[in-house]
Amino acid sequence: MEKQKLVQLLKQVAQQQTTVEQALDQIDNPGFLDLNYAKIDTNRLKRTGAPEVIYGEGKTANQISGIAQAMIAQKTNIMVTRVTAKKAAEVQQQVPQLRYLAVARMLLFKAVLPKLAVGSIAIVTAGTSDQKIAEEAAITAEMYGNQVERVYDVGVAGIHRLFAKLEVIRSAQVVIVVAGMEGALASVVAGLVSSPVIAVPTSVGYGTAFNGVAALLTMLNSCATGVTVVNIDNGFGAGYSASKINHLGGDVQ
């Protein structure tokens, strides 16, 4: 425990605002809450600047609810990713504070306002079919205090649509490009902007797209400079990384 917090805690004990047992619990805090089926990392916000995020896929509604309730008690913001509408409804029966966004497949709870970044993040998709991954990235970035500009359905099959939105894209501090099929859009955008580009391959496409592997390989082999690639369908990872970069430019005072 930090010296300043320890001194404050000892004063609270001396003034009988806190019991000795409560003070000992805080001093002996292991940095996580043990729920048996999950160990919530309560120190992650302090270490990384962002609280733990709940990956909803593979967890039951009861498990998600228990983790969310514990985090709400800690007065922290909550993001639950990859939640179906059916599972979200079951969770909301137990934790009505959570708000569900169907397209992004996310449950959200905002306890504190994030620091607002000065710059913006542009999220560009090749097609409408990529939107659910793009929205996961967009909502993630917004939860961390970023202004997001959405530029959807501007893929290379009709590249004039992209050129019509270049001013918006070029004004962004970071650009996230979300594309399936052959994944060519990331290279095109990176050759037109000065901002860092985060490419997200999606599992959209026919048989030889191999559930996103074709787009992933195209993006990894891009000849355009400044392209960073996240995993297939990893909108959350792209939104999180873009937020980290965007906040390097400073926060709104």
C-alpha cells in the first residue's frame, strides 16, 4: 500500500471511522477478488489505466452476473464482450444496471467518466458485414474517452466511396480498418493517411477466406507502412490499442 494511503487509513482508524479489521483487510488486499470461478483483478486499473474487461463468450450468465456485481461494488466501469442477446437478457435480470448493445454484442456499465482524449479515432469498414466487429472497436474506444468517427461500407470494390470520406479519415489521430474477404482495404487506407493504422481482419468471406485467415495474411504482408494487425475479429483489441495511442496526444483539461 502507498504511504499516503496508509497514513490516511491509520487516521481513519484513530478517528474511529474505520475498524481495525476493515483496515487490515485493506492492507492485506491481494489485488484480486476470489469468486472461486473467477479472480477479479482489482489492481488492473492502477497498473494499466483501464479496469479488467469481462470476456463473455464461454461464461455462463450467472458467472457474468457475479463478476459484474462484484465490479459494481468496486465502483468501476464494466465492459462485457461477446455476449449473445439471450445471455444478455439473463444477465440483465440479475444486474439491471448493465446496458446491452446488440450490434457490438457488449454489456456496459459506466461508474466513472473516463478522461477525454483530444484527438479522434476513425473506424473504417470494408463492408456492412464487418459492422459488428467495428462496433465492438467503436464502443470500446468510446468507453475509454475517445471521440469516434464511423466510416462504414467503403471497401475496395467501390473505392470512390472511400475517397469521399478521406477528409474525415485523415483528420483522425488513429485509424482502425476492419475488413474481411481479401482484407485489401487496410493497405489502401495506410497509403493515404499519416496516422497509425490498426487493421482488423474479420471472418467475413467465402470458403477460401478461411474464416479470416486470408484477410489476416494480406494485412500482415501489407506493403504500406504503419500498419499494425490484431487478431481475427478482435474489435476490442483494436479499440483498446487505438485508445492508448490516442491518449498519448493528451487529454481534454
